[in-house]
Amino acid sequence: MATFRASQRNRMILQRAFILLAVFLLSSTPHAASAADAAPDDRAVPYYTGTVYPTPQQAQYRDEFLPLASVGLLLGKDVKPEDPRVAVLVERLRRNGAQPRVVASAEDRSETLILVGETGAHEALLGKLAVPEKAEGCLLHCAKNGAQNVVFLKGHDFHGLLWAITSFNQLITTQNGQPVARAASIQDYPDFPGIRAYTPFKDDDQANVAWFGANVLRANAVIYRQLRKPADWRLPLRDETQFNAWKAHIQKIGAQLTPLKIAWYDSILPFSGHVGLGQVRSKSEEDFQLVVKAGLALAEAGGSLCLLYDDYRFFLSPEDVRDFGTAREADVYFLNKVYAAISAKYPHFRMLFCPPFYFGAAGPDDTTTYGESRDAYLAAIGKLPKAIDIYWSGPRVKSTQVTADQLGWFAGLAQRKPVFWQNACGTYHGSPYYAYPGEPMKAWRDWYDGAFLRGISLYAYNGEDPYINMTIADALWNHRGYDPAASGEMAAKKLAGPENYPKLVEAFKALEIMDDYGWFEPSALAARNVDLVRQQTEKLTALYEAAPPALKSRWLMLGTFVGYRQKYFEALLKNPNLKEATEVDARVQELALKETETDAKASVVLTPNQFTAGREARFYSWQDVPRRHVIWINGAQSKAPSLQATFQLAYPLRGDSELILAGLDDNAPAKCRIRIQMNGSTVFEGENPFAPDRWSTQRFPVKGAMLRDGVPNTLRIENLEASDSMTGAPWFMLSYAVLRPTK
């Protein structure tokens, strides 16, 4: 985990492992679902809540509902009947039972008249109420013209009108079986226009994904990863059957997004991660033609090409070593050639490139990761055409705060604003890539300020999770007014429906209880608590089976999470003794006894697998010195603020004891403060005394009165820092604990 300062190579390995986990989670099908279940309506979202989301800059809602049984649409001079924005409005109206029709003038006597765009009637009826003079600014206003209801929808620009329409769509509902819309006056605009990107994983129903990005997230760009296949990237481009199937997908995407002027990309990862097995050959005519073939198909559909070199770029293919010697020379050559070939036919074509040095900050030039100068590489690709955007994930693989100096360093070398790649979300349920709908996403409030957001060209999150993407959209739209708790609750209600929200919260609280056991292979802690794992899995399955169709929607991912928990329990039953985990514990115990020079017969040794902390123990390497398993705690407001273990004394209680901990500090400027308690009595409180750059052991005296003989004892360690981050400092990491009589 990069946030814990693992070696560069281990960071990349763990990064890939997390991505594979996320892909697996997103492709899992819950065993609990049955063919008899009512199919969820993917396009029912966002459900009616009486308010608009993302949170508008200015909004006044009235307890008044406009009838929509008879609706006239008066289109402005800037809006044609075939305008795709009109289709977005008509779809929502018809979904709720309205039958809208286009009318010729404001004299039409429809019960409710909706003015769309520059009709010329706004000024006379609205007075001083106007569209904000800002990019993507929009106006929604419900008024009366005599006995007639009038809805004004207008935008400062093309997308402004689209967002006015999608705002109004969220106010449409039914009452007593009849379509109505809640009256409101909204003047709105995004604090940071143009930077909202949606990054779904591969999905068979591309139309729904494109629809969600445009209608729910108000995305400025959608970045797909359909061709991201490390081992065989050439195959779907060589094989005409596969290529034509992919082309049909992207044409479907283009039909949705291109008319709405929403940029979109599909991605190729032209590497396998192994020399000679799929590595791109930058002077190869075949590789060049295959990438150009994909780019031309994308451009024809109105899309753009994303090339993900990423960590897989190294090591170079033998051909690139022979032809160029360095990655920077090979990559600049290939990217320039591909872009020139496609842009010659499609002048407005764009590319997005993820370099191998996609993370980092100013400092000593990094040649240790790949044996090539980081700064020289970034400076070289900085000379690429400006129509080629460049990914950056901040100073680390998974960055939290990013300073202006760090952003300036990268932008200066790359000679353009970066596309920021957010690799973690500030929560933790076995992976840094997803969250449970309804939980507050505080990271979007705390990590980045306006200067940072104005300094990037797009903000892209590494994960499909619709809930996370909704909260990001809210934070980027109205950053000053973003309230993590209120935003999280509203996003969940928009995805599930307000009436289903309590049941959704119940399901995710049940899932959260399982965090101690992890989402990877079954842990030793799970093996010691098989009955509890069984009970919780059965509860989750029952909750899901009884859930209404709305909670089984793809956008909530509840079925994915429940299905994965079922698979976890099945794996646990197949290996109840968990031989590997037991062996790991034995190795940790052996290390602890050796390092502390302790007699196994007169001591208690606690391994990370014996602690509960809201997460499972993990393998960890620091400066290439591995610890077989570790457990760690984050800030006091996080989901893993403390760890505890229960044990019986293994020696007679005849006096005082000493507690020996092997730990690691987070290397932040200030030491992480912790509290150590034995059976509720404080053993230590203050700045932890552990080294930040190596594993170290510390001894703490434990009074005999704090311990219990013949009954369970509880050791608890708490992080005292006021932080809710799950992806960076302040944290404290534990390798083992030894309790023994005082010598």
C-alpha cells in the first residue's frame, strides 16, 4: 500500500491486486438472486426525493405540485425537436405517465407549458430572474401565467440547458397515479465546470452506463476500459468478430453521448506485464495499425482513445530496447505517430495517456523504480500535442492531499493540466475503491481545495461505484456547500428511493460488521468465528432475497457485495483450518519470540490475526523487509480507529508484567498519538515512541492489578488523532504484541 510507504515494486503489486479485486467484485453475481425476482429498472434513478442532486447553488422548493397530464413543450430557437436534450426530458415525462407534445407558441393552453431554451418568453415573465453567466449555468423556474403553469428551462450554454432539464426531471413524480412536478426556482452552475469524469469498468449494457453518466452524474466525460486486457490486447483488434462486437458497443455509446457533447474514451492497455508477452513494439507496423484501427473506430463514433501504459510499461520489449533504448523515446515516437494518423482524418480527435510515471512529486529524480529518469520521461511527453491529455495520481499511487507545488511540478513537466486519477476514496471495506451508499464521503471535502481543482483538466475516479461517483459529482458541482453526511444520504436515496433507504442502511451495516474478516481469502480470524460469519452471511442473504427490486439495481451494487460475502463463506467452509493462515501465525510468533528473547512457555504472543480492527491483517513490506502479517489503525474518526485482542494469561499472575509491541509510525511530520489499555486501564497514552523508518520494539510496564488470571483479558490500542482518512497518515501499524512477566 503506497500510503504506508511500501517499496515501489510492492506498491505496484498491491495496486494491481486491488484493481483485480475491484474488477472481481464488480463482475460477481449474488447467489441469492433468483430468476423469479422482479428486474430492477436501471433508468428509474435518480428517484424522486423532492430535491435536486447534485446540490444546487441556489434553490427554493415549494410545497406545490404542477400537473403534467397535459404538457406542452415550447422549444426555443436554439433547440430543435430532434435535440437529444429534448429526448432526455421527454423520456422522464413519459416514464411518469405524462404525454408531452411540442407546441408552436406560448399561446398554447396546455395545463402546464414547459419552455425549453431561448423561447423569447423568459424575460417578459421572469423579470430579474436569469441564467447565471457562468459555464454550464442553468435556470429552472416554475411560475404562473394566469391560470396556466409555466416551467422555464434555460442554460447559459449547451450543457447548461441539459442540466436544467435533468434538474427538472428529478422533480417529476406521481401523486394519486397522476404525473406531477414539484415547483421550484433554481439558479445553478458548477463551481468547477468541465472536469467531472465517470470511469465505469467494462459492462455489457453500455447504453445504461452512458445514460447514467449523462443523466445522473452530469459527467463532462466518460472513460471506459473495455479493451483493457493485459495478456491479449491485440486479439480483439485482430479478430474481426471480436472487433465488430466491440465496435457495436462503442457505436451504442456514441449514439448516447456524442449528441450530448459529452466526451468519451475507450482504453487500450497494450502490455501484459511480462517481457515478450504482449508488450507494445513502438516501431512495429502491426501494433501501430491495430491501435490506429481502434482509434479510427472511436473517432467515427465520436469518441477518443485512452492508452494505458501504467505500471505495465516496464520492462520494455526487446524491440523497444533495440530500437530506442529508453521508454521516453519509444513512447513519444509511438504516441506522435498514432495521433498524427488519426487526427489527419478526424482533426478534433483527442487522446488520453497514462504514463508509467503517473505518480510522483518534485524531489530527487526517481530512477529506482524503472531504471529510467522520471523527470526526463515527463519532460519528453510534455512535448506531445496538447490534444493528448496525461494522467497523474498525485505524489503517490493513492494520494490524499495534493499541494499546489506538487501540482505545479507535474503540470510544468507535462506542459498541460493533468487528468487527475483518484486512486482511493477515503473509506475502507477491504479495498480503497468502493464505499457503501449512505456513508459520508469526507475525502471530497477535505482533500482538495479550489486551487487544485482549477489546476486539473478532468477529475477521474478509479472505480465504477456509482455511489462514490455521485458524491464526487456533488462535491465538484457545489464544493463550498458540500456536506458529506447530507450528500451521502441524498445520493443513496436517489439510487434506492427514499422509502427503501432504511432497508439499504440495514443491509450495509450488516456488511460493515464483516470488515474485520476482509474481502480477500478467508482469514484466521474468520476461522475462529465460523458461526458468526455464517450467521452474518445468512442475514445478508435473507436481507437481499427480501429486498425490493430497487435495492437490486446495478447502481447500488448490493447484490455484488452480498454475492462476494457468500463466496467468502463458501471458501471458509472448504478450508476451515486455514493451514496457510495458521502457518503465517506460527512464523509471526517465531519472529516475536526471537526478537524479544522471550520464552514461549511463559508469555502471551498476539499476532495480527488475533486482533479485530475493522479490517483484516495483511502482508506488508517496508524497505523490502517483509512482515508476514500486520494490522494498523487510522484516525479516531475513521472506520478503523482501534484494534483489540482478547486472550488468557499463559503464566501465573504473581506480580507485574511487561507488554512488548513491534510497531511502525506513519512518518508524518508529527508522531501519531495512541492510547494502550489493558482491561480498560491505561498503560500508555501520547505520541507513539516507534520509529517511522524501520520496525522497532517498545516495552510498556503493566501493573499486576490490570490483569486477570483465569478469565479473558483485553488489549486495546487506539489512534487518538482527529482524522477520518483511511488511506494515509495518521496511522499506527502493529506487527505483534508480547506479554510476559517482568524480569
